[in-house]
Amino acid sequence: MPQGWNDGAGLTDHGLRLTALTVGTSHTTAVETFDDWEPPAGSASRCSANTVSTPTAAGNHVGRISYGWPEIAAGATKTVTFLYRRF
């Protein structure tokens, strides 16, 4: 189990916001507990998440954003942009 977020000043009640900046492309978001996500048995190895309601209570959580592109040709690339905010 990971340790709580500690900013070095002993403060541990912070959050992190993940925002998808690539709009116009079909995508879904999900938040799940770290315990449900943790590999190898957790959802980290699958495309589906064990979602929890947001906002969450304090705890260890994982966020994911999934994009629904059609098939991507061999050698082709797609780029997405995210914004992480600490609060």
C-alpha cells in the first residue's frame, strides 16, 4: 500500500486533479481505489475500471482517461494532452 501524499511539510490532505485537454475526441473518465487498481490482479491490467463516485473521501485513488479512437494504423500515432493540478 502506498504512503499518503506528503509535501515535506507534514501536510497530507492534498488532492490531484487530472483534466483531459484534448477535446473533440470521445473519451471517458474513471476514478477507482488503489486497491481495486493495483496490479497484477487489479484493473490496471484491463481496459475497464471499478469506478467510485466523485468527489471521493480521503484515500488512495487512481484516475484514468480512456480515448475511443477507431483502429490506429501500424506506425501511426495519436497525441493527447492532460493537465495535472495539485490542490
